[in-house]
Amino acid sequence: MSDAQPDARPRAMHDLGGVSRFLCEGIDTEPHALTEFDRTVDAIRQILGAKGVMSVDELRRGIEAIPEADYLRLSYYEKWIRSITDNLLARGVITQAELQAALARC
Amino acid sequence: MLTPGTTVRVRDDWPETRGPCHIRTPHYLRGRTGTVLRHLGDFRNPEDLAFARPAATLPLYHVAFTPQAIWPDAGAGEIVVELFEPWLEPL
Amino acid sequence: MTALLETKGDRLLAAIRHLLAEKGIATHPEIKAAIERTDRASPAQGARMVARAWTDPAFRALMLEDGAKAAESLGIPMRGLPPLGVLENTETTHNLVVCTLCSCYPRGVLGYPPFWFKSVAYRARAVRDPAGVLAEWGTILPANTAIRVVDSTADYRWMVLPRRPAETEGWNEERLAALVTAEAMIGVTVPVVS
């Protein structure tokens, strides 16, 4: 498998080092200010980590489970909130019913 | 314990093909040969932490690789990556 | 996950905030405090460390040996944060930090990671075309300087200790620190006297 061309190996879609398809993409070097949304999601992640509810490893795994097209489309913290939600449901911290009810109200 | 200067090969293994997993060994290093720079410490296995499973504490190493051995079009230089011991085979 | 992907992030956050507050897991005051605490970390802290290292050889040695301990000695809180590795730039080696798998960043000393650090283009290109990445910032290195790319894959967080520009003889730490940006401490630029 190591002789295969780098791009022919079965890499996970988030495993981006050296991937040919992105080599010609320019880097947006401009500063992008964080929004209230961004800061809040970040803060929630820290609190969940500090309280042992969800580790950073679980956060990453949840992000990696996002389908490729959405992974590339969604913003950074939009991926985070989805992973957080996914993990809270998987851990039974919140239920699907609770989530639907809360969404209906928001 | 792997000592500095040890030549190692990263296992050419692809758990991604066998089901849900969380791997912190980049794809571009699988099957590649590198040199151990130093032991960084011992840390719990993220592959298990990611699934809230009991996680073994494993030695973590800083390992150096040559980019041109991975991608012929790469510039000269070095890539250094943190890798856990089970992924490294001493040569 | 599919249904989650169709729900707008704002709505999801509002729902999650509500549920976490209701269950006492993450209350509004706790969230506010976490935001304030995180906002206190910024590249200025890393810059202070670099300026001190440029003027104090003992601090430089400590910083290279144990980055977190060096940060703490300057009053930068690092308890509970991942170990901090410091990469020394020399005439022959220039360090560049990336996290190809996600966005691991030395937040304790540099604050939130910049947009570009988290971008797909940066994560894909840094390990394979570091000179091209540096060129996006107009950074050209001398021919005898090799680039070492450090991919943050595990528990350490990495920052670069850039080289002190030659024209800064006699400068005090405050003036030196002002030269040092997040970009220089990740390695996409070098400090320049304008």
C-alpha cells in the first residue's frame, strides 16, 4: 500500500496533509473576526471538557464523521456544534425528543 | 522504549477500512520510514478516548521524515510528527 | 447526523444552550466566564515570551526545555493546558507549525487560532509545499535555510521561537515584543523591522 500513489490510499476525508486536490487552492490570509456564535460554541466545548462530559478527542471524532461535502462547506464552529450535539445525544446527556422540543422553541 | 536516532517504519495499516475509528497517524506517513528524535512523554491513546473507551497510556515520540520520500514534488526539508509507539516498527 | 446537518448552526446552538443550562451542565454565567477567560489569551503573551527569550539566555533555555513552565514564570496561566513545545528558528532551520488533521494550536500563549490556520488549503499545503505557503505571506527564506514542518498530531502544542532581527540592538522587551505576531510564532512570517 505504501507504494501506491499518495492520493490512491484510503485516507479519511479530514486527513488533509499533502492532498493533491487542494494544492492549488490559495490561502485566505485575512483576519476573520470571531462571532458571538463562534465564541459561545468554543466556550461550551471547554466547559464540557472541563466537566468530563465530552473530551476533545470525542469532539474531533464527531467532526470527522461529518460527510465530506458538508465538512468542506460548513464553517469551523458550525462543525463543532454539530459534533457537540452528536456526542451529547450519543452519551445520553440529551435525548432526541428533548432536542426536537428545544429546536421547536428556538 | 525507542531511543533517539532509531530508524522506524510507520505501520502501513488502514483502520479506516475496517469501521469507525479515530486515527492520529496522518495518511501520508503510513508505511514511511523516519527517525525518532525524542520521547515526548506518555499520553492516553486518543483512538480510544475518542469513543469514551478505557485508554492505555502510551509512549509518544517526535519522529522526523523526509518530504521528498513521500511526494517527489515536495521541497527539501523535514517533516516532524508526534506518533504513538504502537504505530512504529523499529528497523 | 444527517438531520443535524440540515439544521442551521444558530438554531442548534440556541437549543443546546437551553438544554445545557436547564440541566445545569453549562449555565449562562459559566459560558460568559469561559469566553472572558479565553479572550485574555492572545498573541501578545507569546510575543512577551519571545522578547524575553531574545534578551535573557536563561529564559531562552527554559523556554526551549519546557514551554509551559516558561510561560507560567511570566504569569501566563497554563495549568490544565496541553504541554507547550517551542521550536527554535536558526540560520539553517525555519520551523512551520500545522495541524493537518484538525486545528491544534498553542491557544494558551497565542489565543484563538486564525482563520487561515484552520483552512483546508493551509492544512493540505503546509507539509508538502511549505515554501509556497510562506510565499502567500510574502515570506521568502534564504537559500541555505531549510523548512522543518511540525504537524501537531497529539498532545503537544507547538510555537516557533523566531530569530531576532539584526536591526534591534539595544531595544527593550516591549519594543521587541511589538515585532512578534501570531504569524511569526507559527512560522508563516519572520519578524521584520519596518
